[in-house]
Amino acid sequence: MAGEGKVVCVTGASGFIASWLVKLLLQRRYTVHATVRSLDDPKKTQHLLSLDGAKERLSLFEANLTEEGSFESAVNGCECVFHMASPVIPSVSVSDPKAKLIDPAVKGTLNVLKSAAKVSSLKRVVLTSSMSAVMFRVEPREFGAVVDETWFSDPKTCEQKKLWYPLSKTLGEDAGVTFCKEKGLDLVVVNPGFVIGPILQPTLNTTSEWVMGLIATGKEIFPDGIYRLVDVRDVVNAHILAFENPEANGRYCVVGVVTRSSEIMKILNKHYPVLGHSERYKEGNGGEPVPYTVSRAKAEILGVEFTPLEVSIKDTVESLKEKNFLSF
């Protein structure tokens, strides 16, 4: 197996994407050092400790993004650090964006990387960024544009529009890239879209909460009704390939499909007519082209095979039902 005898670190391991990463790394026989904010919170640790292979090859470490040096013991002896820990808070509800979003994203990334730079066994860092660090440029997007890895969000534009989450991801990625260049660390960046799919953790994360609102009531997540969707298992696969493939480099946009909410409603209505979404997708202008697409080329060259949207949506609903977050 690919990971036999290899030690890697996953930061923010109790999160939605990171929990899946820990699961799949253990499946591939990696030894995993996983960081969580509190070892005393079973909601953050229990689902990780119960994964197959956890008893033999998973160690949990307590670490805090804004506390310098708190990642030292977790990264020690690792060949790769998957830095995933970063707060996800909707821009509209952030009272203090600097303290709640920007500092943890920027200082947290630098704290992890400073510790990683001291590790002689380290071969690569894989940083989880976001399509938020790609989409918000100075110039407006042209209709039909193909968004790819050469696009970068502009911090000033994000600040002017009070897009605090995109700003935090943009600055966090910038800080990581600059630091790794200076220190000669091999860095690969993964920029996922809006992540859906089954959840492993026992509590709802922000994205799953939004998705649940959309499924249950049709409440829009994005005001324009345009969704850059990707399955959590594809995102995790991209992270693992970004480490295992020596040719991996730069950044990778990981978006399965850009679609309208009316298309999502159509799929929900097909499998779960009891939700009563048929009116909603009829209201949406069916078949209208999306204003842009995101290139899958670089991610597919890396080896990412994208899950069909219908499968992701169905698996999301079934997972939320299984955990009793949705009942119908």
C-alpha cells in the first residue's frame, strides 16, 4: 500500500474534509498525526478514533492555530503536512473578521509552516486553500469564462466588498506560498469549490448546515444561485495525489461542476419528491447556461476522477438522514 511506513500530519483533523482525509490515509496504511483543538472534546475526537486502522496508526495532538509552536510535536517525523485547519464562517456573520478569520488563516498557516520547516524528514506540504482565493479578481468575469489555476482573488477587492472569508483564504494562501518559497519547502495548494458529500463527524459543520438548509427548505446558499460543487471524497483524493505524485506542483482547482440551484432541486425532486422541490426548480430558468465554468484539466491530469453530481447529492442526503439531521 502507498502509505506503508510513512508518517503524515493532518491539521484541523476533526473538520468535514480533514476527517475524510484521515480516514482515507489510514485506509492507505499511512501513520497519521492528527491535530485537534481539544483532546477533551469527544465530538472532535471519537469519530476519528473509531476509524479503521486508528488504533494502530493514528495519534491525536492538541494544537491551536494562533499559538506559536503548538504544532511542533505533531509535525515531528512527518514526510507530509496536510494543512487543513482554517475557520469557515460566512462573511455576513463575522463580527471581527481579523480575529475570527484572517489571523487564524494567515498566522495559523505560518505557525504550521514554521514548525514544518524544522522537520528534516519533510518532503512536501499540501495546503487546503479554496476557490474563494481564485474567483474574486479586480476585473469582472466575462460570460462563458473558463476559470483556472492562473486566476487569483484580489485582497483589495475582497476587502472593499467585505468578503471576509475569501479574503482570509487569499491571504492565507499568499502567506503560505511566500514562506515556502523563502524556506525552500515543496508546497502544493488545493483549491476546492463548495464541498458536499457524506459527513463523518457527529456535528454539523458550516457547509453541511448550509447544504441542509438548501435540501430541507430550498434556502439559497449563494445569492446568485450559482454553485461550484465538489464531492468531499474527490477533494481528499486530490490532497493525497498532491502528496503521492512527485510531479504535482503549484495549485489545483478542484470543482466537479458549476451548476444552478434549479439543477440541484431537480435532482432532489427526482430522488426525494416528498421534499416538494418541483415548484422551485420550475421557477429556476431551466437549461440556462452557467455564466462560467471551472477547468478540471489540471486536477484530472493529477488523477482526480470526479463523482457525478447526482451521486454526491444523494450521498449527502442519505448521510444527513442517517445522522438524524434530516428527517422526512
